[in-house]
Amino acid sequence: MGIVKRQSMWNLISGYLGVFFGAINGLFLFPWAFPNSPEEMGLVRWVISASLILGAFSHLGWPQAVVTFFPRINSALHSKILNQGLLASGICLFIFLLISMFTRDSLISFFLKGSSNSSFWFVFPFAATYIIFELYSSQLIHNQKVILSYWLKDTGRKLLLTLLLIGFGLGIISNLNTFLYLLLLGYAFYALIVFIAVKNIKITVKDFSTTWPQNEMIRYSLVMVLTAGAQMSFGQLDILMVGSFLGLAAVAQYSIAFSFGIVVAMPMKAMNASLRPIISKYVADENWSELRTLGMRSLSNQWVVSSFLFFIVLSVSPWIFEILPEVYQGGQSALIWVAAAQLVNVSTGPSGLVLVASKKFRWELYANLTLILFALIVGSIYIPSLGVEGAAKTFFSAVVIYNLVKLIALYKLTGDLWLGTKFLKALVWLVLGVIAHFLFWNLIFLLKSKHMVLILEPSFQQLFYLIVSFVEILIFFVWTLLGLYILNLASDLRSSLNQILNNNKK
């Protein structure tokens, strides 16, 4: 677990820096740069989401195939395999571009409700940078060098957006198209950095006569392109549906809620990025006992940290939406559902990584296709009537179903669910904390209603919410320490904290 802990810590720092910059962007810089036009924020968010989906289908599942098959392939052939994947992905993206050119009016009308913006075409160059970044990042992942690509993806992209928003707000960037061109240039620069890092990897095996399982790898990648495309579609589908049914202003409101809700899943993303190559090797060796031990240890640590972050999201949400400009408000009811969905994802640990690398890899595809169909049907009913809250509820319900399917597949593969008594104890600990949160805020609102002076001055009310949120965070901090040191919910996390405290004493 040494390399996992070290890389997970670096990735965790990157994840939280990304969340910090994302919060700055969503709370302050977007409303400041576009004070009266949330639809422009929605357009930027829509372009990024749509390009991710397009890129996920265009890269043909090759990044996933690289991580799974490279441990079995002579390293002298890795560069050739990456180049073939890059060529095939470029051809696929070009085909999508030709199709879009023939159906452009219908596509823009369907996806961008009430807008005929030419910014629609930015999705293709953005998708191209995504493909290059993911393909060469897969080589770094295989070599257990996950920090660079993770930092660029999480912190680098958010920081780039921060700098561009400041430039737009100060008038240095004159219009939205220039803004998107500069954002695209930054994404391309990040892809170039990853490309250079891969080229600097030293090849130790020079036997060029070694063959590679080309047909098997292609079959796997074809399933993975559907799986990755379905995963990406499901992950971004709510944004696209909100844009289609409610318009780009609603996309901005939903994006603010989503940007805060996803903080809950940051520990899982950070640790799983480090676990991915190790899990692939365990699965290849069918070492189920070691895999189970690794999975349960990572799950216990992820759950406690993510639960604490969930508590923080609940605590600060009243203050966050109180300080937003009125045109950007409207997503508070969606926030708790988005955050809860992330917590559900954490509850199954790294099981998704196990399934993708195993003979049960098709389960991931079946689950995602089912969820896309579910989201389309349920979302088309509830989003028009319930707005962004309907989108968040649809997303939460789909995530619950998805993780139940993953648990069934994991049990069929390994004979275990990775949900021991420690997790059940941690689940009860979380539920009690959530109940305490709602009781706490009901009491605050009751006291507030009896002292109407608190709502006369908006600035005073913002300060009031901030103080109350801070008090509740302190309460949940104590509650988390109780879970670690009294209930022993995550022994690895407790040991890490003890080590940090001992080092500080020295």
C-alpha cells in the first residue's frame, strides 16, 4: 500500500485544489465575469460536457485496453500500439464531424434550447485534446505514474478556467469565443505535456520480435468504447438534458450544485487512480484474496473521508446559495441529491476497476446502457416539471441502481461483496450524522423565524449562515474523530493521522 498511499495523497491534494478552484469559479468568478448572463456559463459547461462524451466514443476504448493489456505486452511495442489507437481515434472523430455537418441545425436546436450559438463546434477540437490526453495518460498509468495526468486533469484545468475568467472579467478577453479558444489552447498544452512525459519513459525490453494479442485487444477495446462512452454519457447526460429541457441558464445553476456535490467523491477518485494498475495486475493473476483485502481497506478509508466531506457539503450549502447572485441560485435543492449520489458511488469501493479488468467487464457496459435508458425516460418526465432538482433526483436514482448491479457482478466474480461489519457500522454512523444535521438546521430556522430582524439585512443573514455553518463543521469534525478513534472505522486513516501528529510534535 506504500505507493498507493503516497500517490493517493498527492492525488487527493490535487483533487481538493481542483475543488477549491472549482468553488472559486462557480461561486465568484463566473457570476462576476457574466453578471447578467448565466447562459454563458451554461454554454461553457455544456461545451466541456459534450466534448467529453464525444471524446469517450471517439477514442474507441483504447486507453482502457492499454491499461489492461500492457502488463502482458513487451514494452518495446507500447509506442506502436498507442500510435495505432491515436490514428483510429482521429478517423472516428472525423466521421462524427462529417455527420454533424450534415445535421447541424437539428443538433444545435435539440441540444442548445433557445440558442443558435456557433460555439457548438468547439466540441470537436476539445474532444481531440481529450483523446490525446487520455491515450497517453494510459501509458503513464501502466507505469504507475498517475500523479502528472491527475494533477493536470483536476487542478490544471480548473486553474486554467480561473485565470481565463479573471481575464474575461477584467476585459482582457473580449468575447466568449476568444475565451473558448484560449481554454482549448490550454487543454492542448496539457495533452502535449502528457505526450512528452510518455516519450521520456525508458524502454527496458528491446525484443521487437514479441507479438501482441491484437485481435483480443481490439475486441476488448470495442466493448470498452461502449462502456467508456456509456459511462461518460451517463456522467454528463444530466447536463445535456438540463440544457435541452430547461436552457443554458439552468445548466449554470445545476453546474454550481454539481461542482460542490462532487467534492464527496474526491478521496475515491484519488485512491482509485493509484489502485488501477495494481488492481489490473491482481485480476490478471486472479489473486482474489489480496484483491479483497486491498478493496476493503480502501473502502473503509474512502467512506470515512467522503462522509466527512458530505457533512461539510450539507453544512455550508445554506451559506453558499445565500451569497450567490439571484440569477445563479436555484440549485440548492439539487445539491444534496448530487452529493448523496457521490457517496453511493463510494460505497462500492474500487469494484468498478475490478470488473473492467476482469472477465466480467461486459457488466459495466450493460449497467451503463441500462442507466442511460433509465435516465432518459425518468429525466424526460421529472426534469421539465421539477427543474434542476428533478435532474439531481434522476441522477441519484440511477447511481443507486448502477452500484447495486456492480455489487452483484462483484459477488459473481469474487464470491464477496466487500461489505463487512465495519462498513455497516460506518453506514449507521453516517445516517446518525445526517439526522443530526437536519435537526440542527430545523432548530436554527425555528430560532430565526422568531427573530425576524435576522432577515432584514441580506449581508447580516449571509454572516449568520456562515457562522452557523462553521459551528456545524466543528461538530462534524468531532463526530468524525469519534468514528476514527472510538469506533475504529478506518484503521489506515487513523494511523496516517497519528503519524502526522507525531511528526508535528517532533
